Amino acid sequence: MPNPLHVTAPEGVPCVDYSREFDAPAAEVFRAHTDPELYRQWIGPRGLETRIDGFDCRSGGSYRFVQRGAEGGDEYAFRGVFHTVRPDALIVQTFEFEGWPDVVTLEYSTFEDLPGGRCRLTGRSVHPSVESREQFLSTGMESGMAEGYERLEELLTGRPAPEGA
Amino acid sequence: MPNPLHVTAPEGVPCVDYSREFDAPAAEVFRAHTDPELYRQWIGPRGLETRIDGFDCRSGGSYRFVQRGAEGGDEYAFRGVFHTVRPDALIVQTFEFEGWPDVVTLEYSTFEDLPGGRCRLTGRSVHPSVESREQFLSTGMESGMAEGYERLEELLTGRPAPEGA
């Protein structure tokens, strides 16, 4: 079994909280969030390919990436700015799916080492309203995140996810 | 009477909503938010002086400013990044008081013209938690905002606020 992704959406508050452990140290999981060549290899669900248009991952930098199916089809673009990038510890950034213009979320990602060369990633997405959070959740965001993190762990450990995971 | 500031803090949701009308067009009120030389003249409560450390007000830019009393004393620094800057219409930016590190809010400011050369500014501050919103409100944020917007209107109209306003 892969490490599970835990997602909670507290009633009435426009946030999504999540956490996941990785069989890799915090510094490596952090680097997979800040290095565009690594990031494009895991972000999003399986079957999508990611093109990085810009990725200046430092406090005050910005990013944009575009995803589409390996067979072609529609493109989905995402962009934002990095408010805080603190090595191996914290990223605070904005996030917008350009298909839903001006619905911007603030994303906190905290990285902490665990014993045995493992780590925990803890995230909070703060939406501009409860309605926008519900809209995001209804798109299958949770399974897309879970697949992305499985790809990330495969990338770092060289281990494919088990059959049926 | 100056134009009033309306502030609401919906129960259980970590947001502060506000609106204020100005006796000036949207383009002018927008410019007072994006031009650092204008911005430093009105942001914050009366009696504080503002020094701009950086103010690159465009989508993907960042800013930092420092305030202190005209007589000296402690300094208060604020910083953030601009996610969207759409001329005369919308600013979406992050905001952090460096004295409360890592408590980052997402700020929406919408500008719309009204008849008679007037306009309405509508804002939403999205906090990372209800607790952080309550902490901000307890600092007298609302009266500081109201004074700042009075200074802004004075700056644009050349009219001082009435006695006792």
C-alpha cells in the first residue's frame, strides 16, 4: 500500500487540510516542489503531461504550468506567486486554475522530517469562499492529489506504486 | 461626514469583507493602490509614516513597506506578492505582518465606477484560520483601515476630513 493521503474539509470553513507521509526525507520532498524539472514529473493525476512555462520558486517569485493528456486534448493552465519559500520547511503560495479566473487559493505546505529517513507533508488550501472549495472538491481534486503524491514518491524512491494502489 | 467604511466578519468563516465609496473615479483610487509614492501617503492610520522598501505592483510582483510613528518608535513591516493586478478593476495580493510570521492573508480589492465620478472599493481578506482573523480584528484593524481610506480620499480630492470625523 502507498502512504495514504488524508484530506479533510471542515464544515463551514473554506479550507481543505491534508497530510501525507513519504518514504523520503523532507529535503527531498521539498526539492521536488521547488525544482521545475522534478515538479513537472509528478504534479497532477496520472495520464497528464505537464509543461512548465515559468517556475521561479523563491519568496516573491511566480510560476505557471500547463497540463494536458499524453494523447493531446484540452490544455489546463495554472499560475500563482510564491509568498514564502523556506528551504526544507515551508512554502506559502497562491494558486489559480485559469479556467476559473479570479478564484485564487492560498496554499500552505509544511515539510517535517520523521524518524527513519521519512517525512510528513502537511497542507492547507484556503479558498475565497465555501462555494469555491465545494466546486474544487467536486472536480475529483482529492484523487488527483493522491495520484500526484504517489508519482512523487515513485520519483524519489524509484519504486513503482503497488498493483491496484 | 466622510464616506463610511462597512466591515463585516461573517461568523465561523475566516474572512473580513468590507466596502467603501469614494468621491473619485475607480481609475484614481486604483492608481493610489498601485503607485508607491501615492500609496505611502495614505496606507494605515493617521500618525504613522510609511517607507516603501519595494513595490512592484503587477501580476507576479512583490512589495514590502515599513511603518512607524512620526515621532519614531517601533517599526512595523508588511510584505506580500501580487497575484493579479488588472488595471482599474482588481488586485489580488498576499499580505503578511512580519511581526506575526507565516500568518498570510489573501486580499481581494475590486474597483467599480459609480455615477457622478464616484466609485466603490469592495474588499475581502481571507485569513488562514478563524483564530487569525479574530486576532487581526482585535488589533483595531477596522479603525486603522477607516483612517487610511479617509487619508486616501483627502489625497485624491484635496479635501481634509471634516472635524470630528
